Amino acid sequence: MATSGWGTGARPDWYADPSDAGLVRYWDGRRWTVHTLPKSEGWGAAPPKPLSWWQTWWAVVPGLLICLPFGLVGLWRRPGLSLWLRVGVTLATVALFVGVGLTDDGTSPPKEEAAPTADANASGLAPSPTDEAQPEVTEPPVSVMPKIAGLPRSQAEKALAEAGLVVSKVRQVPSARPRGTVLRQGKKVGASLPAGSAVVLVVAAPYPRVPSVVGRSKSDASSRLRSAGFQVKVTVETRTSGKNGVVLRQNPVGTDRAKPQSTVTIVVSSIIRPLAPPAQNCTSGYRPCLTPASD
């Protein structure tokens, strides 16, 4: 992973991934690690803006000692310093120069340089005053997502707890699978997550029961079935007796379980009464019928 624009001064933390705008990546103080997370909504953290070379302490301090104006420019243009710190460093540097000018009369013998230590001579290296203390490399506490899809709820919760993850919510979804079976993984198996991250469990719940509507009116039956989350199909059966517009039977039958939004068929009666035979005016005692004649 490239570290362009980053120095050892950046503290270990999660920052926007420079190679993927949709991720954040962990910076351990010296380099990018392999640990990534999806960038959450509202993520505002940005890598610290690099300083210009003349604003670093390695340019400001020698500048104050060798070329006071140059050092003061770097000091006062360096971001993140308080006014009191700028003023204090400036006054201290000026006082140092004034004190050296007043006490140096040119008669003091030159100071002897300290002899290198035995360890330095043996190694051939003398300690450098500009050696920078490297920040301590840290790693974030990480949990690995276990495989939980297809497990019963109790086993899934145990596996998550052993991985250092927390179940924040359990959502039930109607399914033909056994009650409590974990339906979806949520996070990819083996994904790196911060320890203590919250996980939502999606588990199976039984299909809802179909309301029994036999004997009810067509409108009432349709309303009850739609309120329970089912589609309704109406067929008509013609009869010569009984009550018109009443549900004679249904499929699936009442109290059976069915998939939400599946179709329930209801059979509704349509009554057609038979016609009565026409009234006849016949003379009694005669067959076939003879119409009465006038005298």
C-alpha cells in the first residue's frame, strides 16, 4: 500500500483508504495495514494534511539557531501551534542570541569535543542527534466473522460471542425453513471487523396462518385475507338454493400456513331460483284441461 503524503507523525487510527473511496483503512503509525471497513455514512475523517518541509521541526529549529528570520517564518506558518507557544519560542530564541552576544568576548578557549564512546568506536557509528523516535506500531483489536448462515439461532449467537462480536438485533422473516434458522450471513465469512461490532441476525419464522372465511360474504372474506397478507382469487359457483354471495369453500383451507403474498382461492355462491309453472284455469273433472265456457 502506498504511503505517499504520510509521515511517521500520523497517529494510529482509521483513515479514508487512499486506494478505494468506499473504504477506510487502519494506519499503524508507519504504514497502512490490511484491515479495512466499509466507509459509513457521514464519514468525515481525512488524512492529516502534510506539512511543507520548511514548516517541520527539523527545519524550524535549525532555522531559529542558524538563520533567525527563516526559522521564525517556519514557526509562525506551521499549523496547529498555539499563539503562546509561538510567542514563547520566539522570545526564548531571541533571548538566547542576545545572551550569547553579551557573554562571548572572544577570550573563551574552544571547547574540546567529547571523545566517541567505546561502543560507538567499535561499531563505527556515532549517535545522531536527529534520530527520530519511531512511534509504537499498534494493531486494532480485530474479530473475524464466522459462518452462521444455516445455523440455529443459539449456535449462531455462541459463534459470534466466541469471535468477540455482539448480536444487536434479531429480525424474523417468514420462511419454510425450521424456526430460528439463520437465513443470511450479513457479513462475509472471514471478514475483519472491529472487536465488539454489532451484528443483526435474520432468522426464520413460520409462515402465517390463512384466516378461515367460509360462510362469510365475499367482501368480508376478501378484506380479511388481504389484511393477513394474502392475494385473493374469486370463483363463482351457481346454485338453486341458499344465500347469495357467501363463501362456500377456500383453498388453502382456514388455519393452514401459507407463504405471505400467496394466492387464496375462494368459491362464492351465485343463487339462481327455478321458474314456477304458470297458473292454469281448467274446468274441474276434465282431463285434459278444458277452459270453462260461458253458458
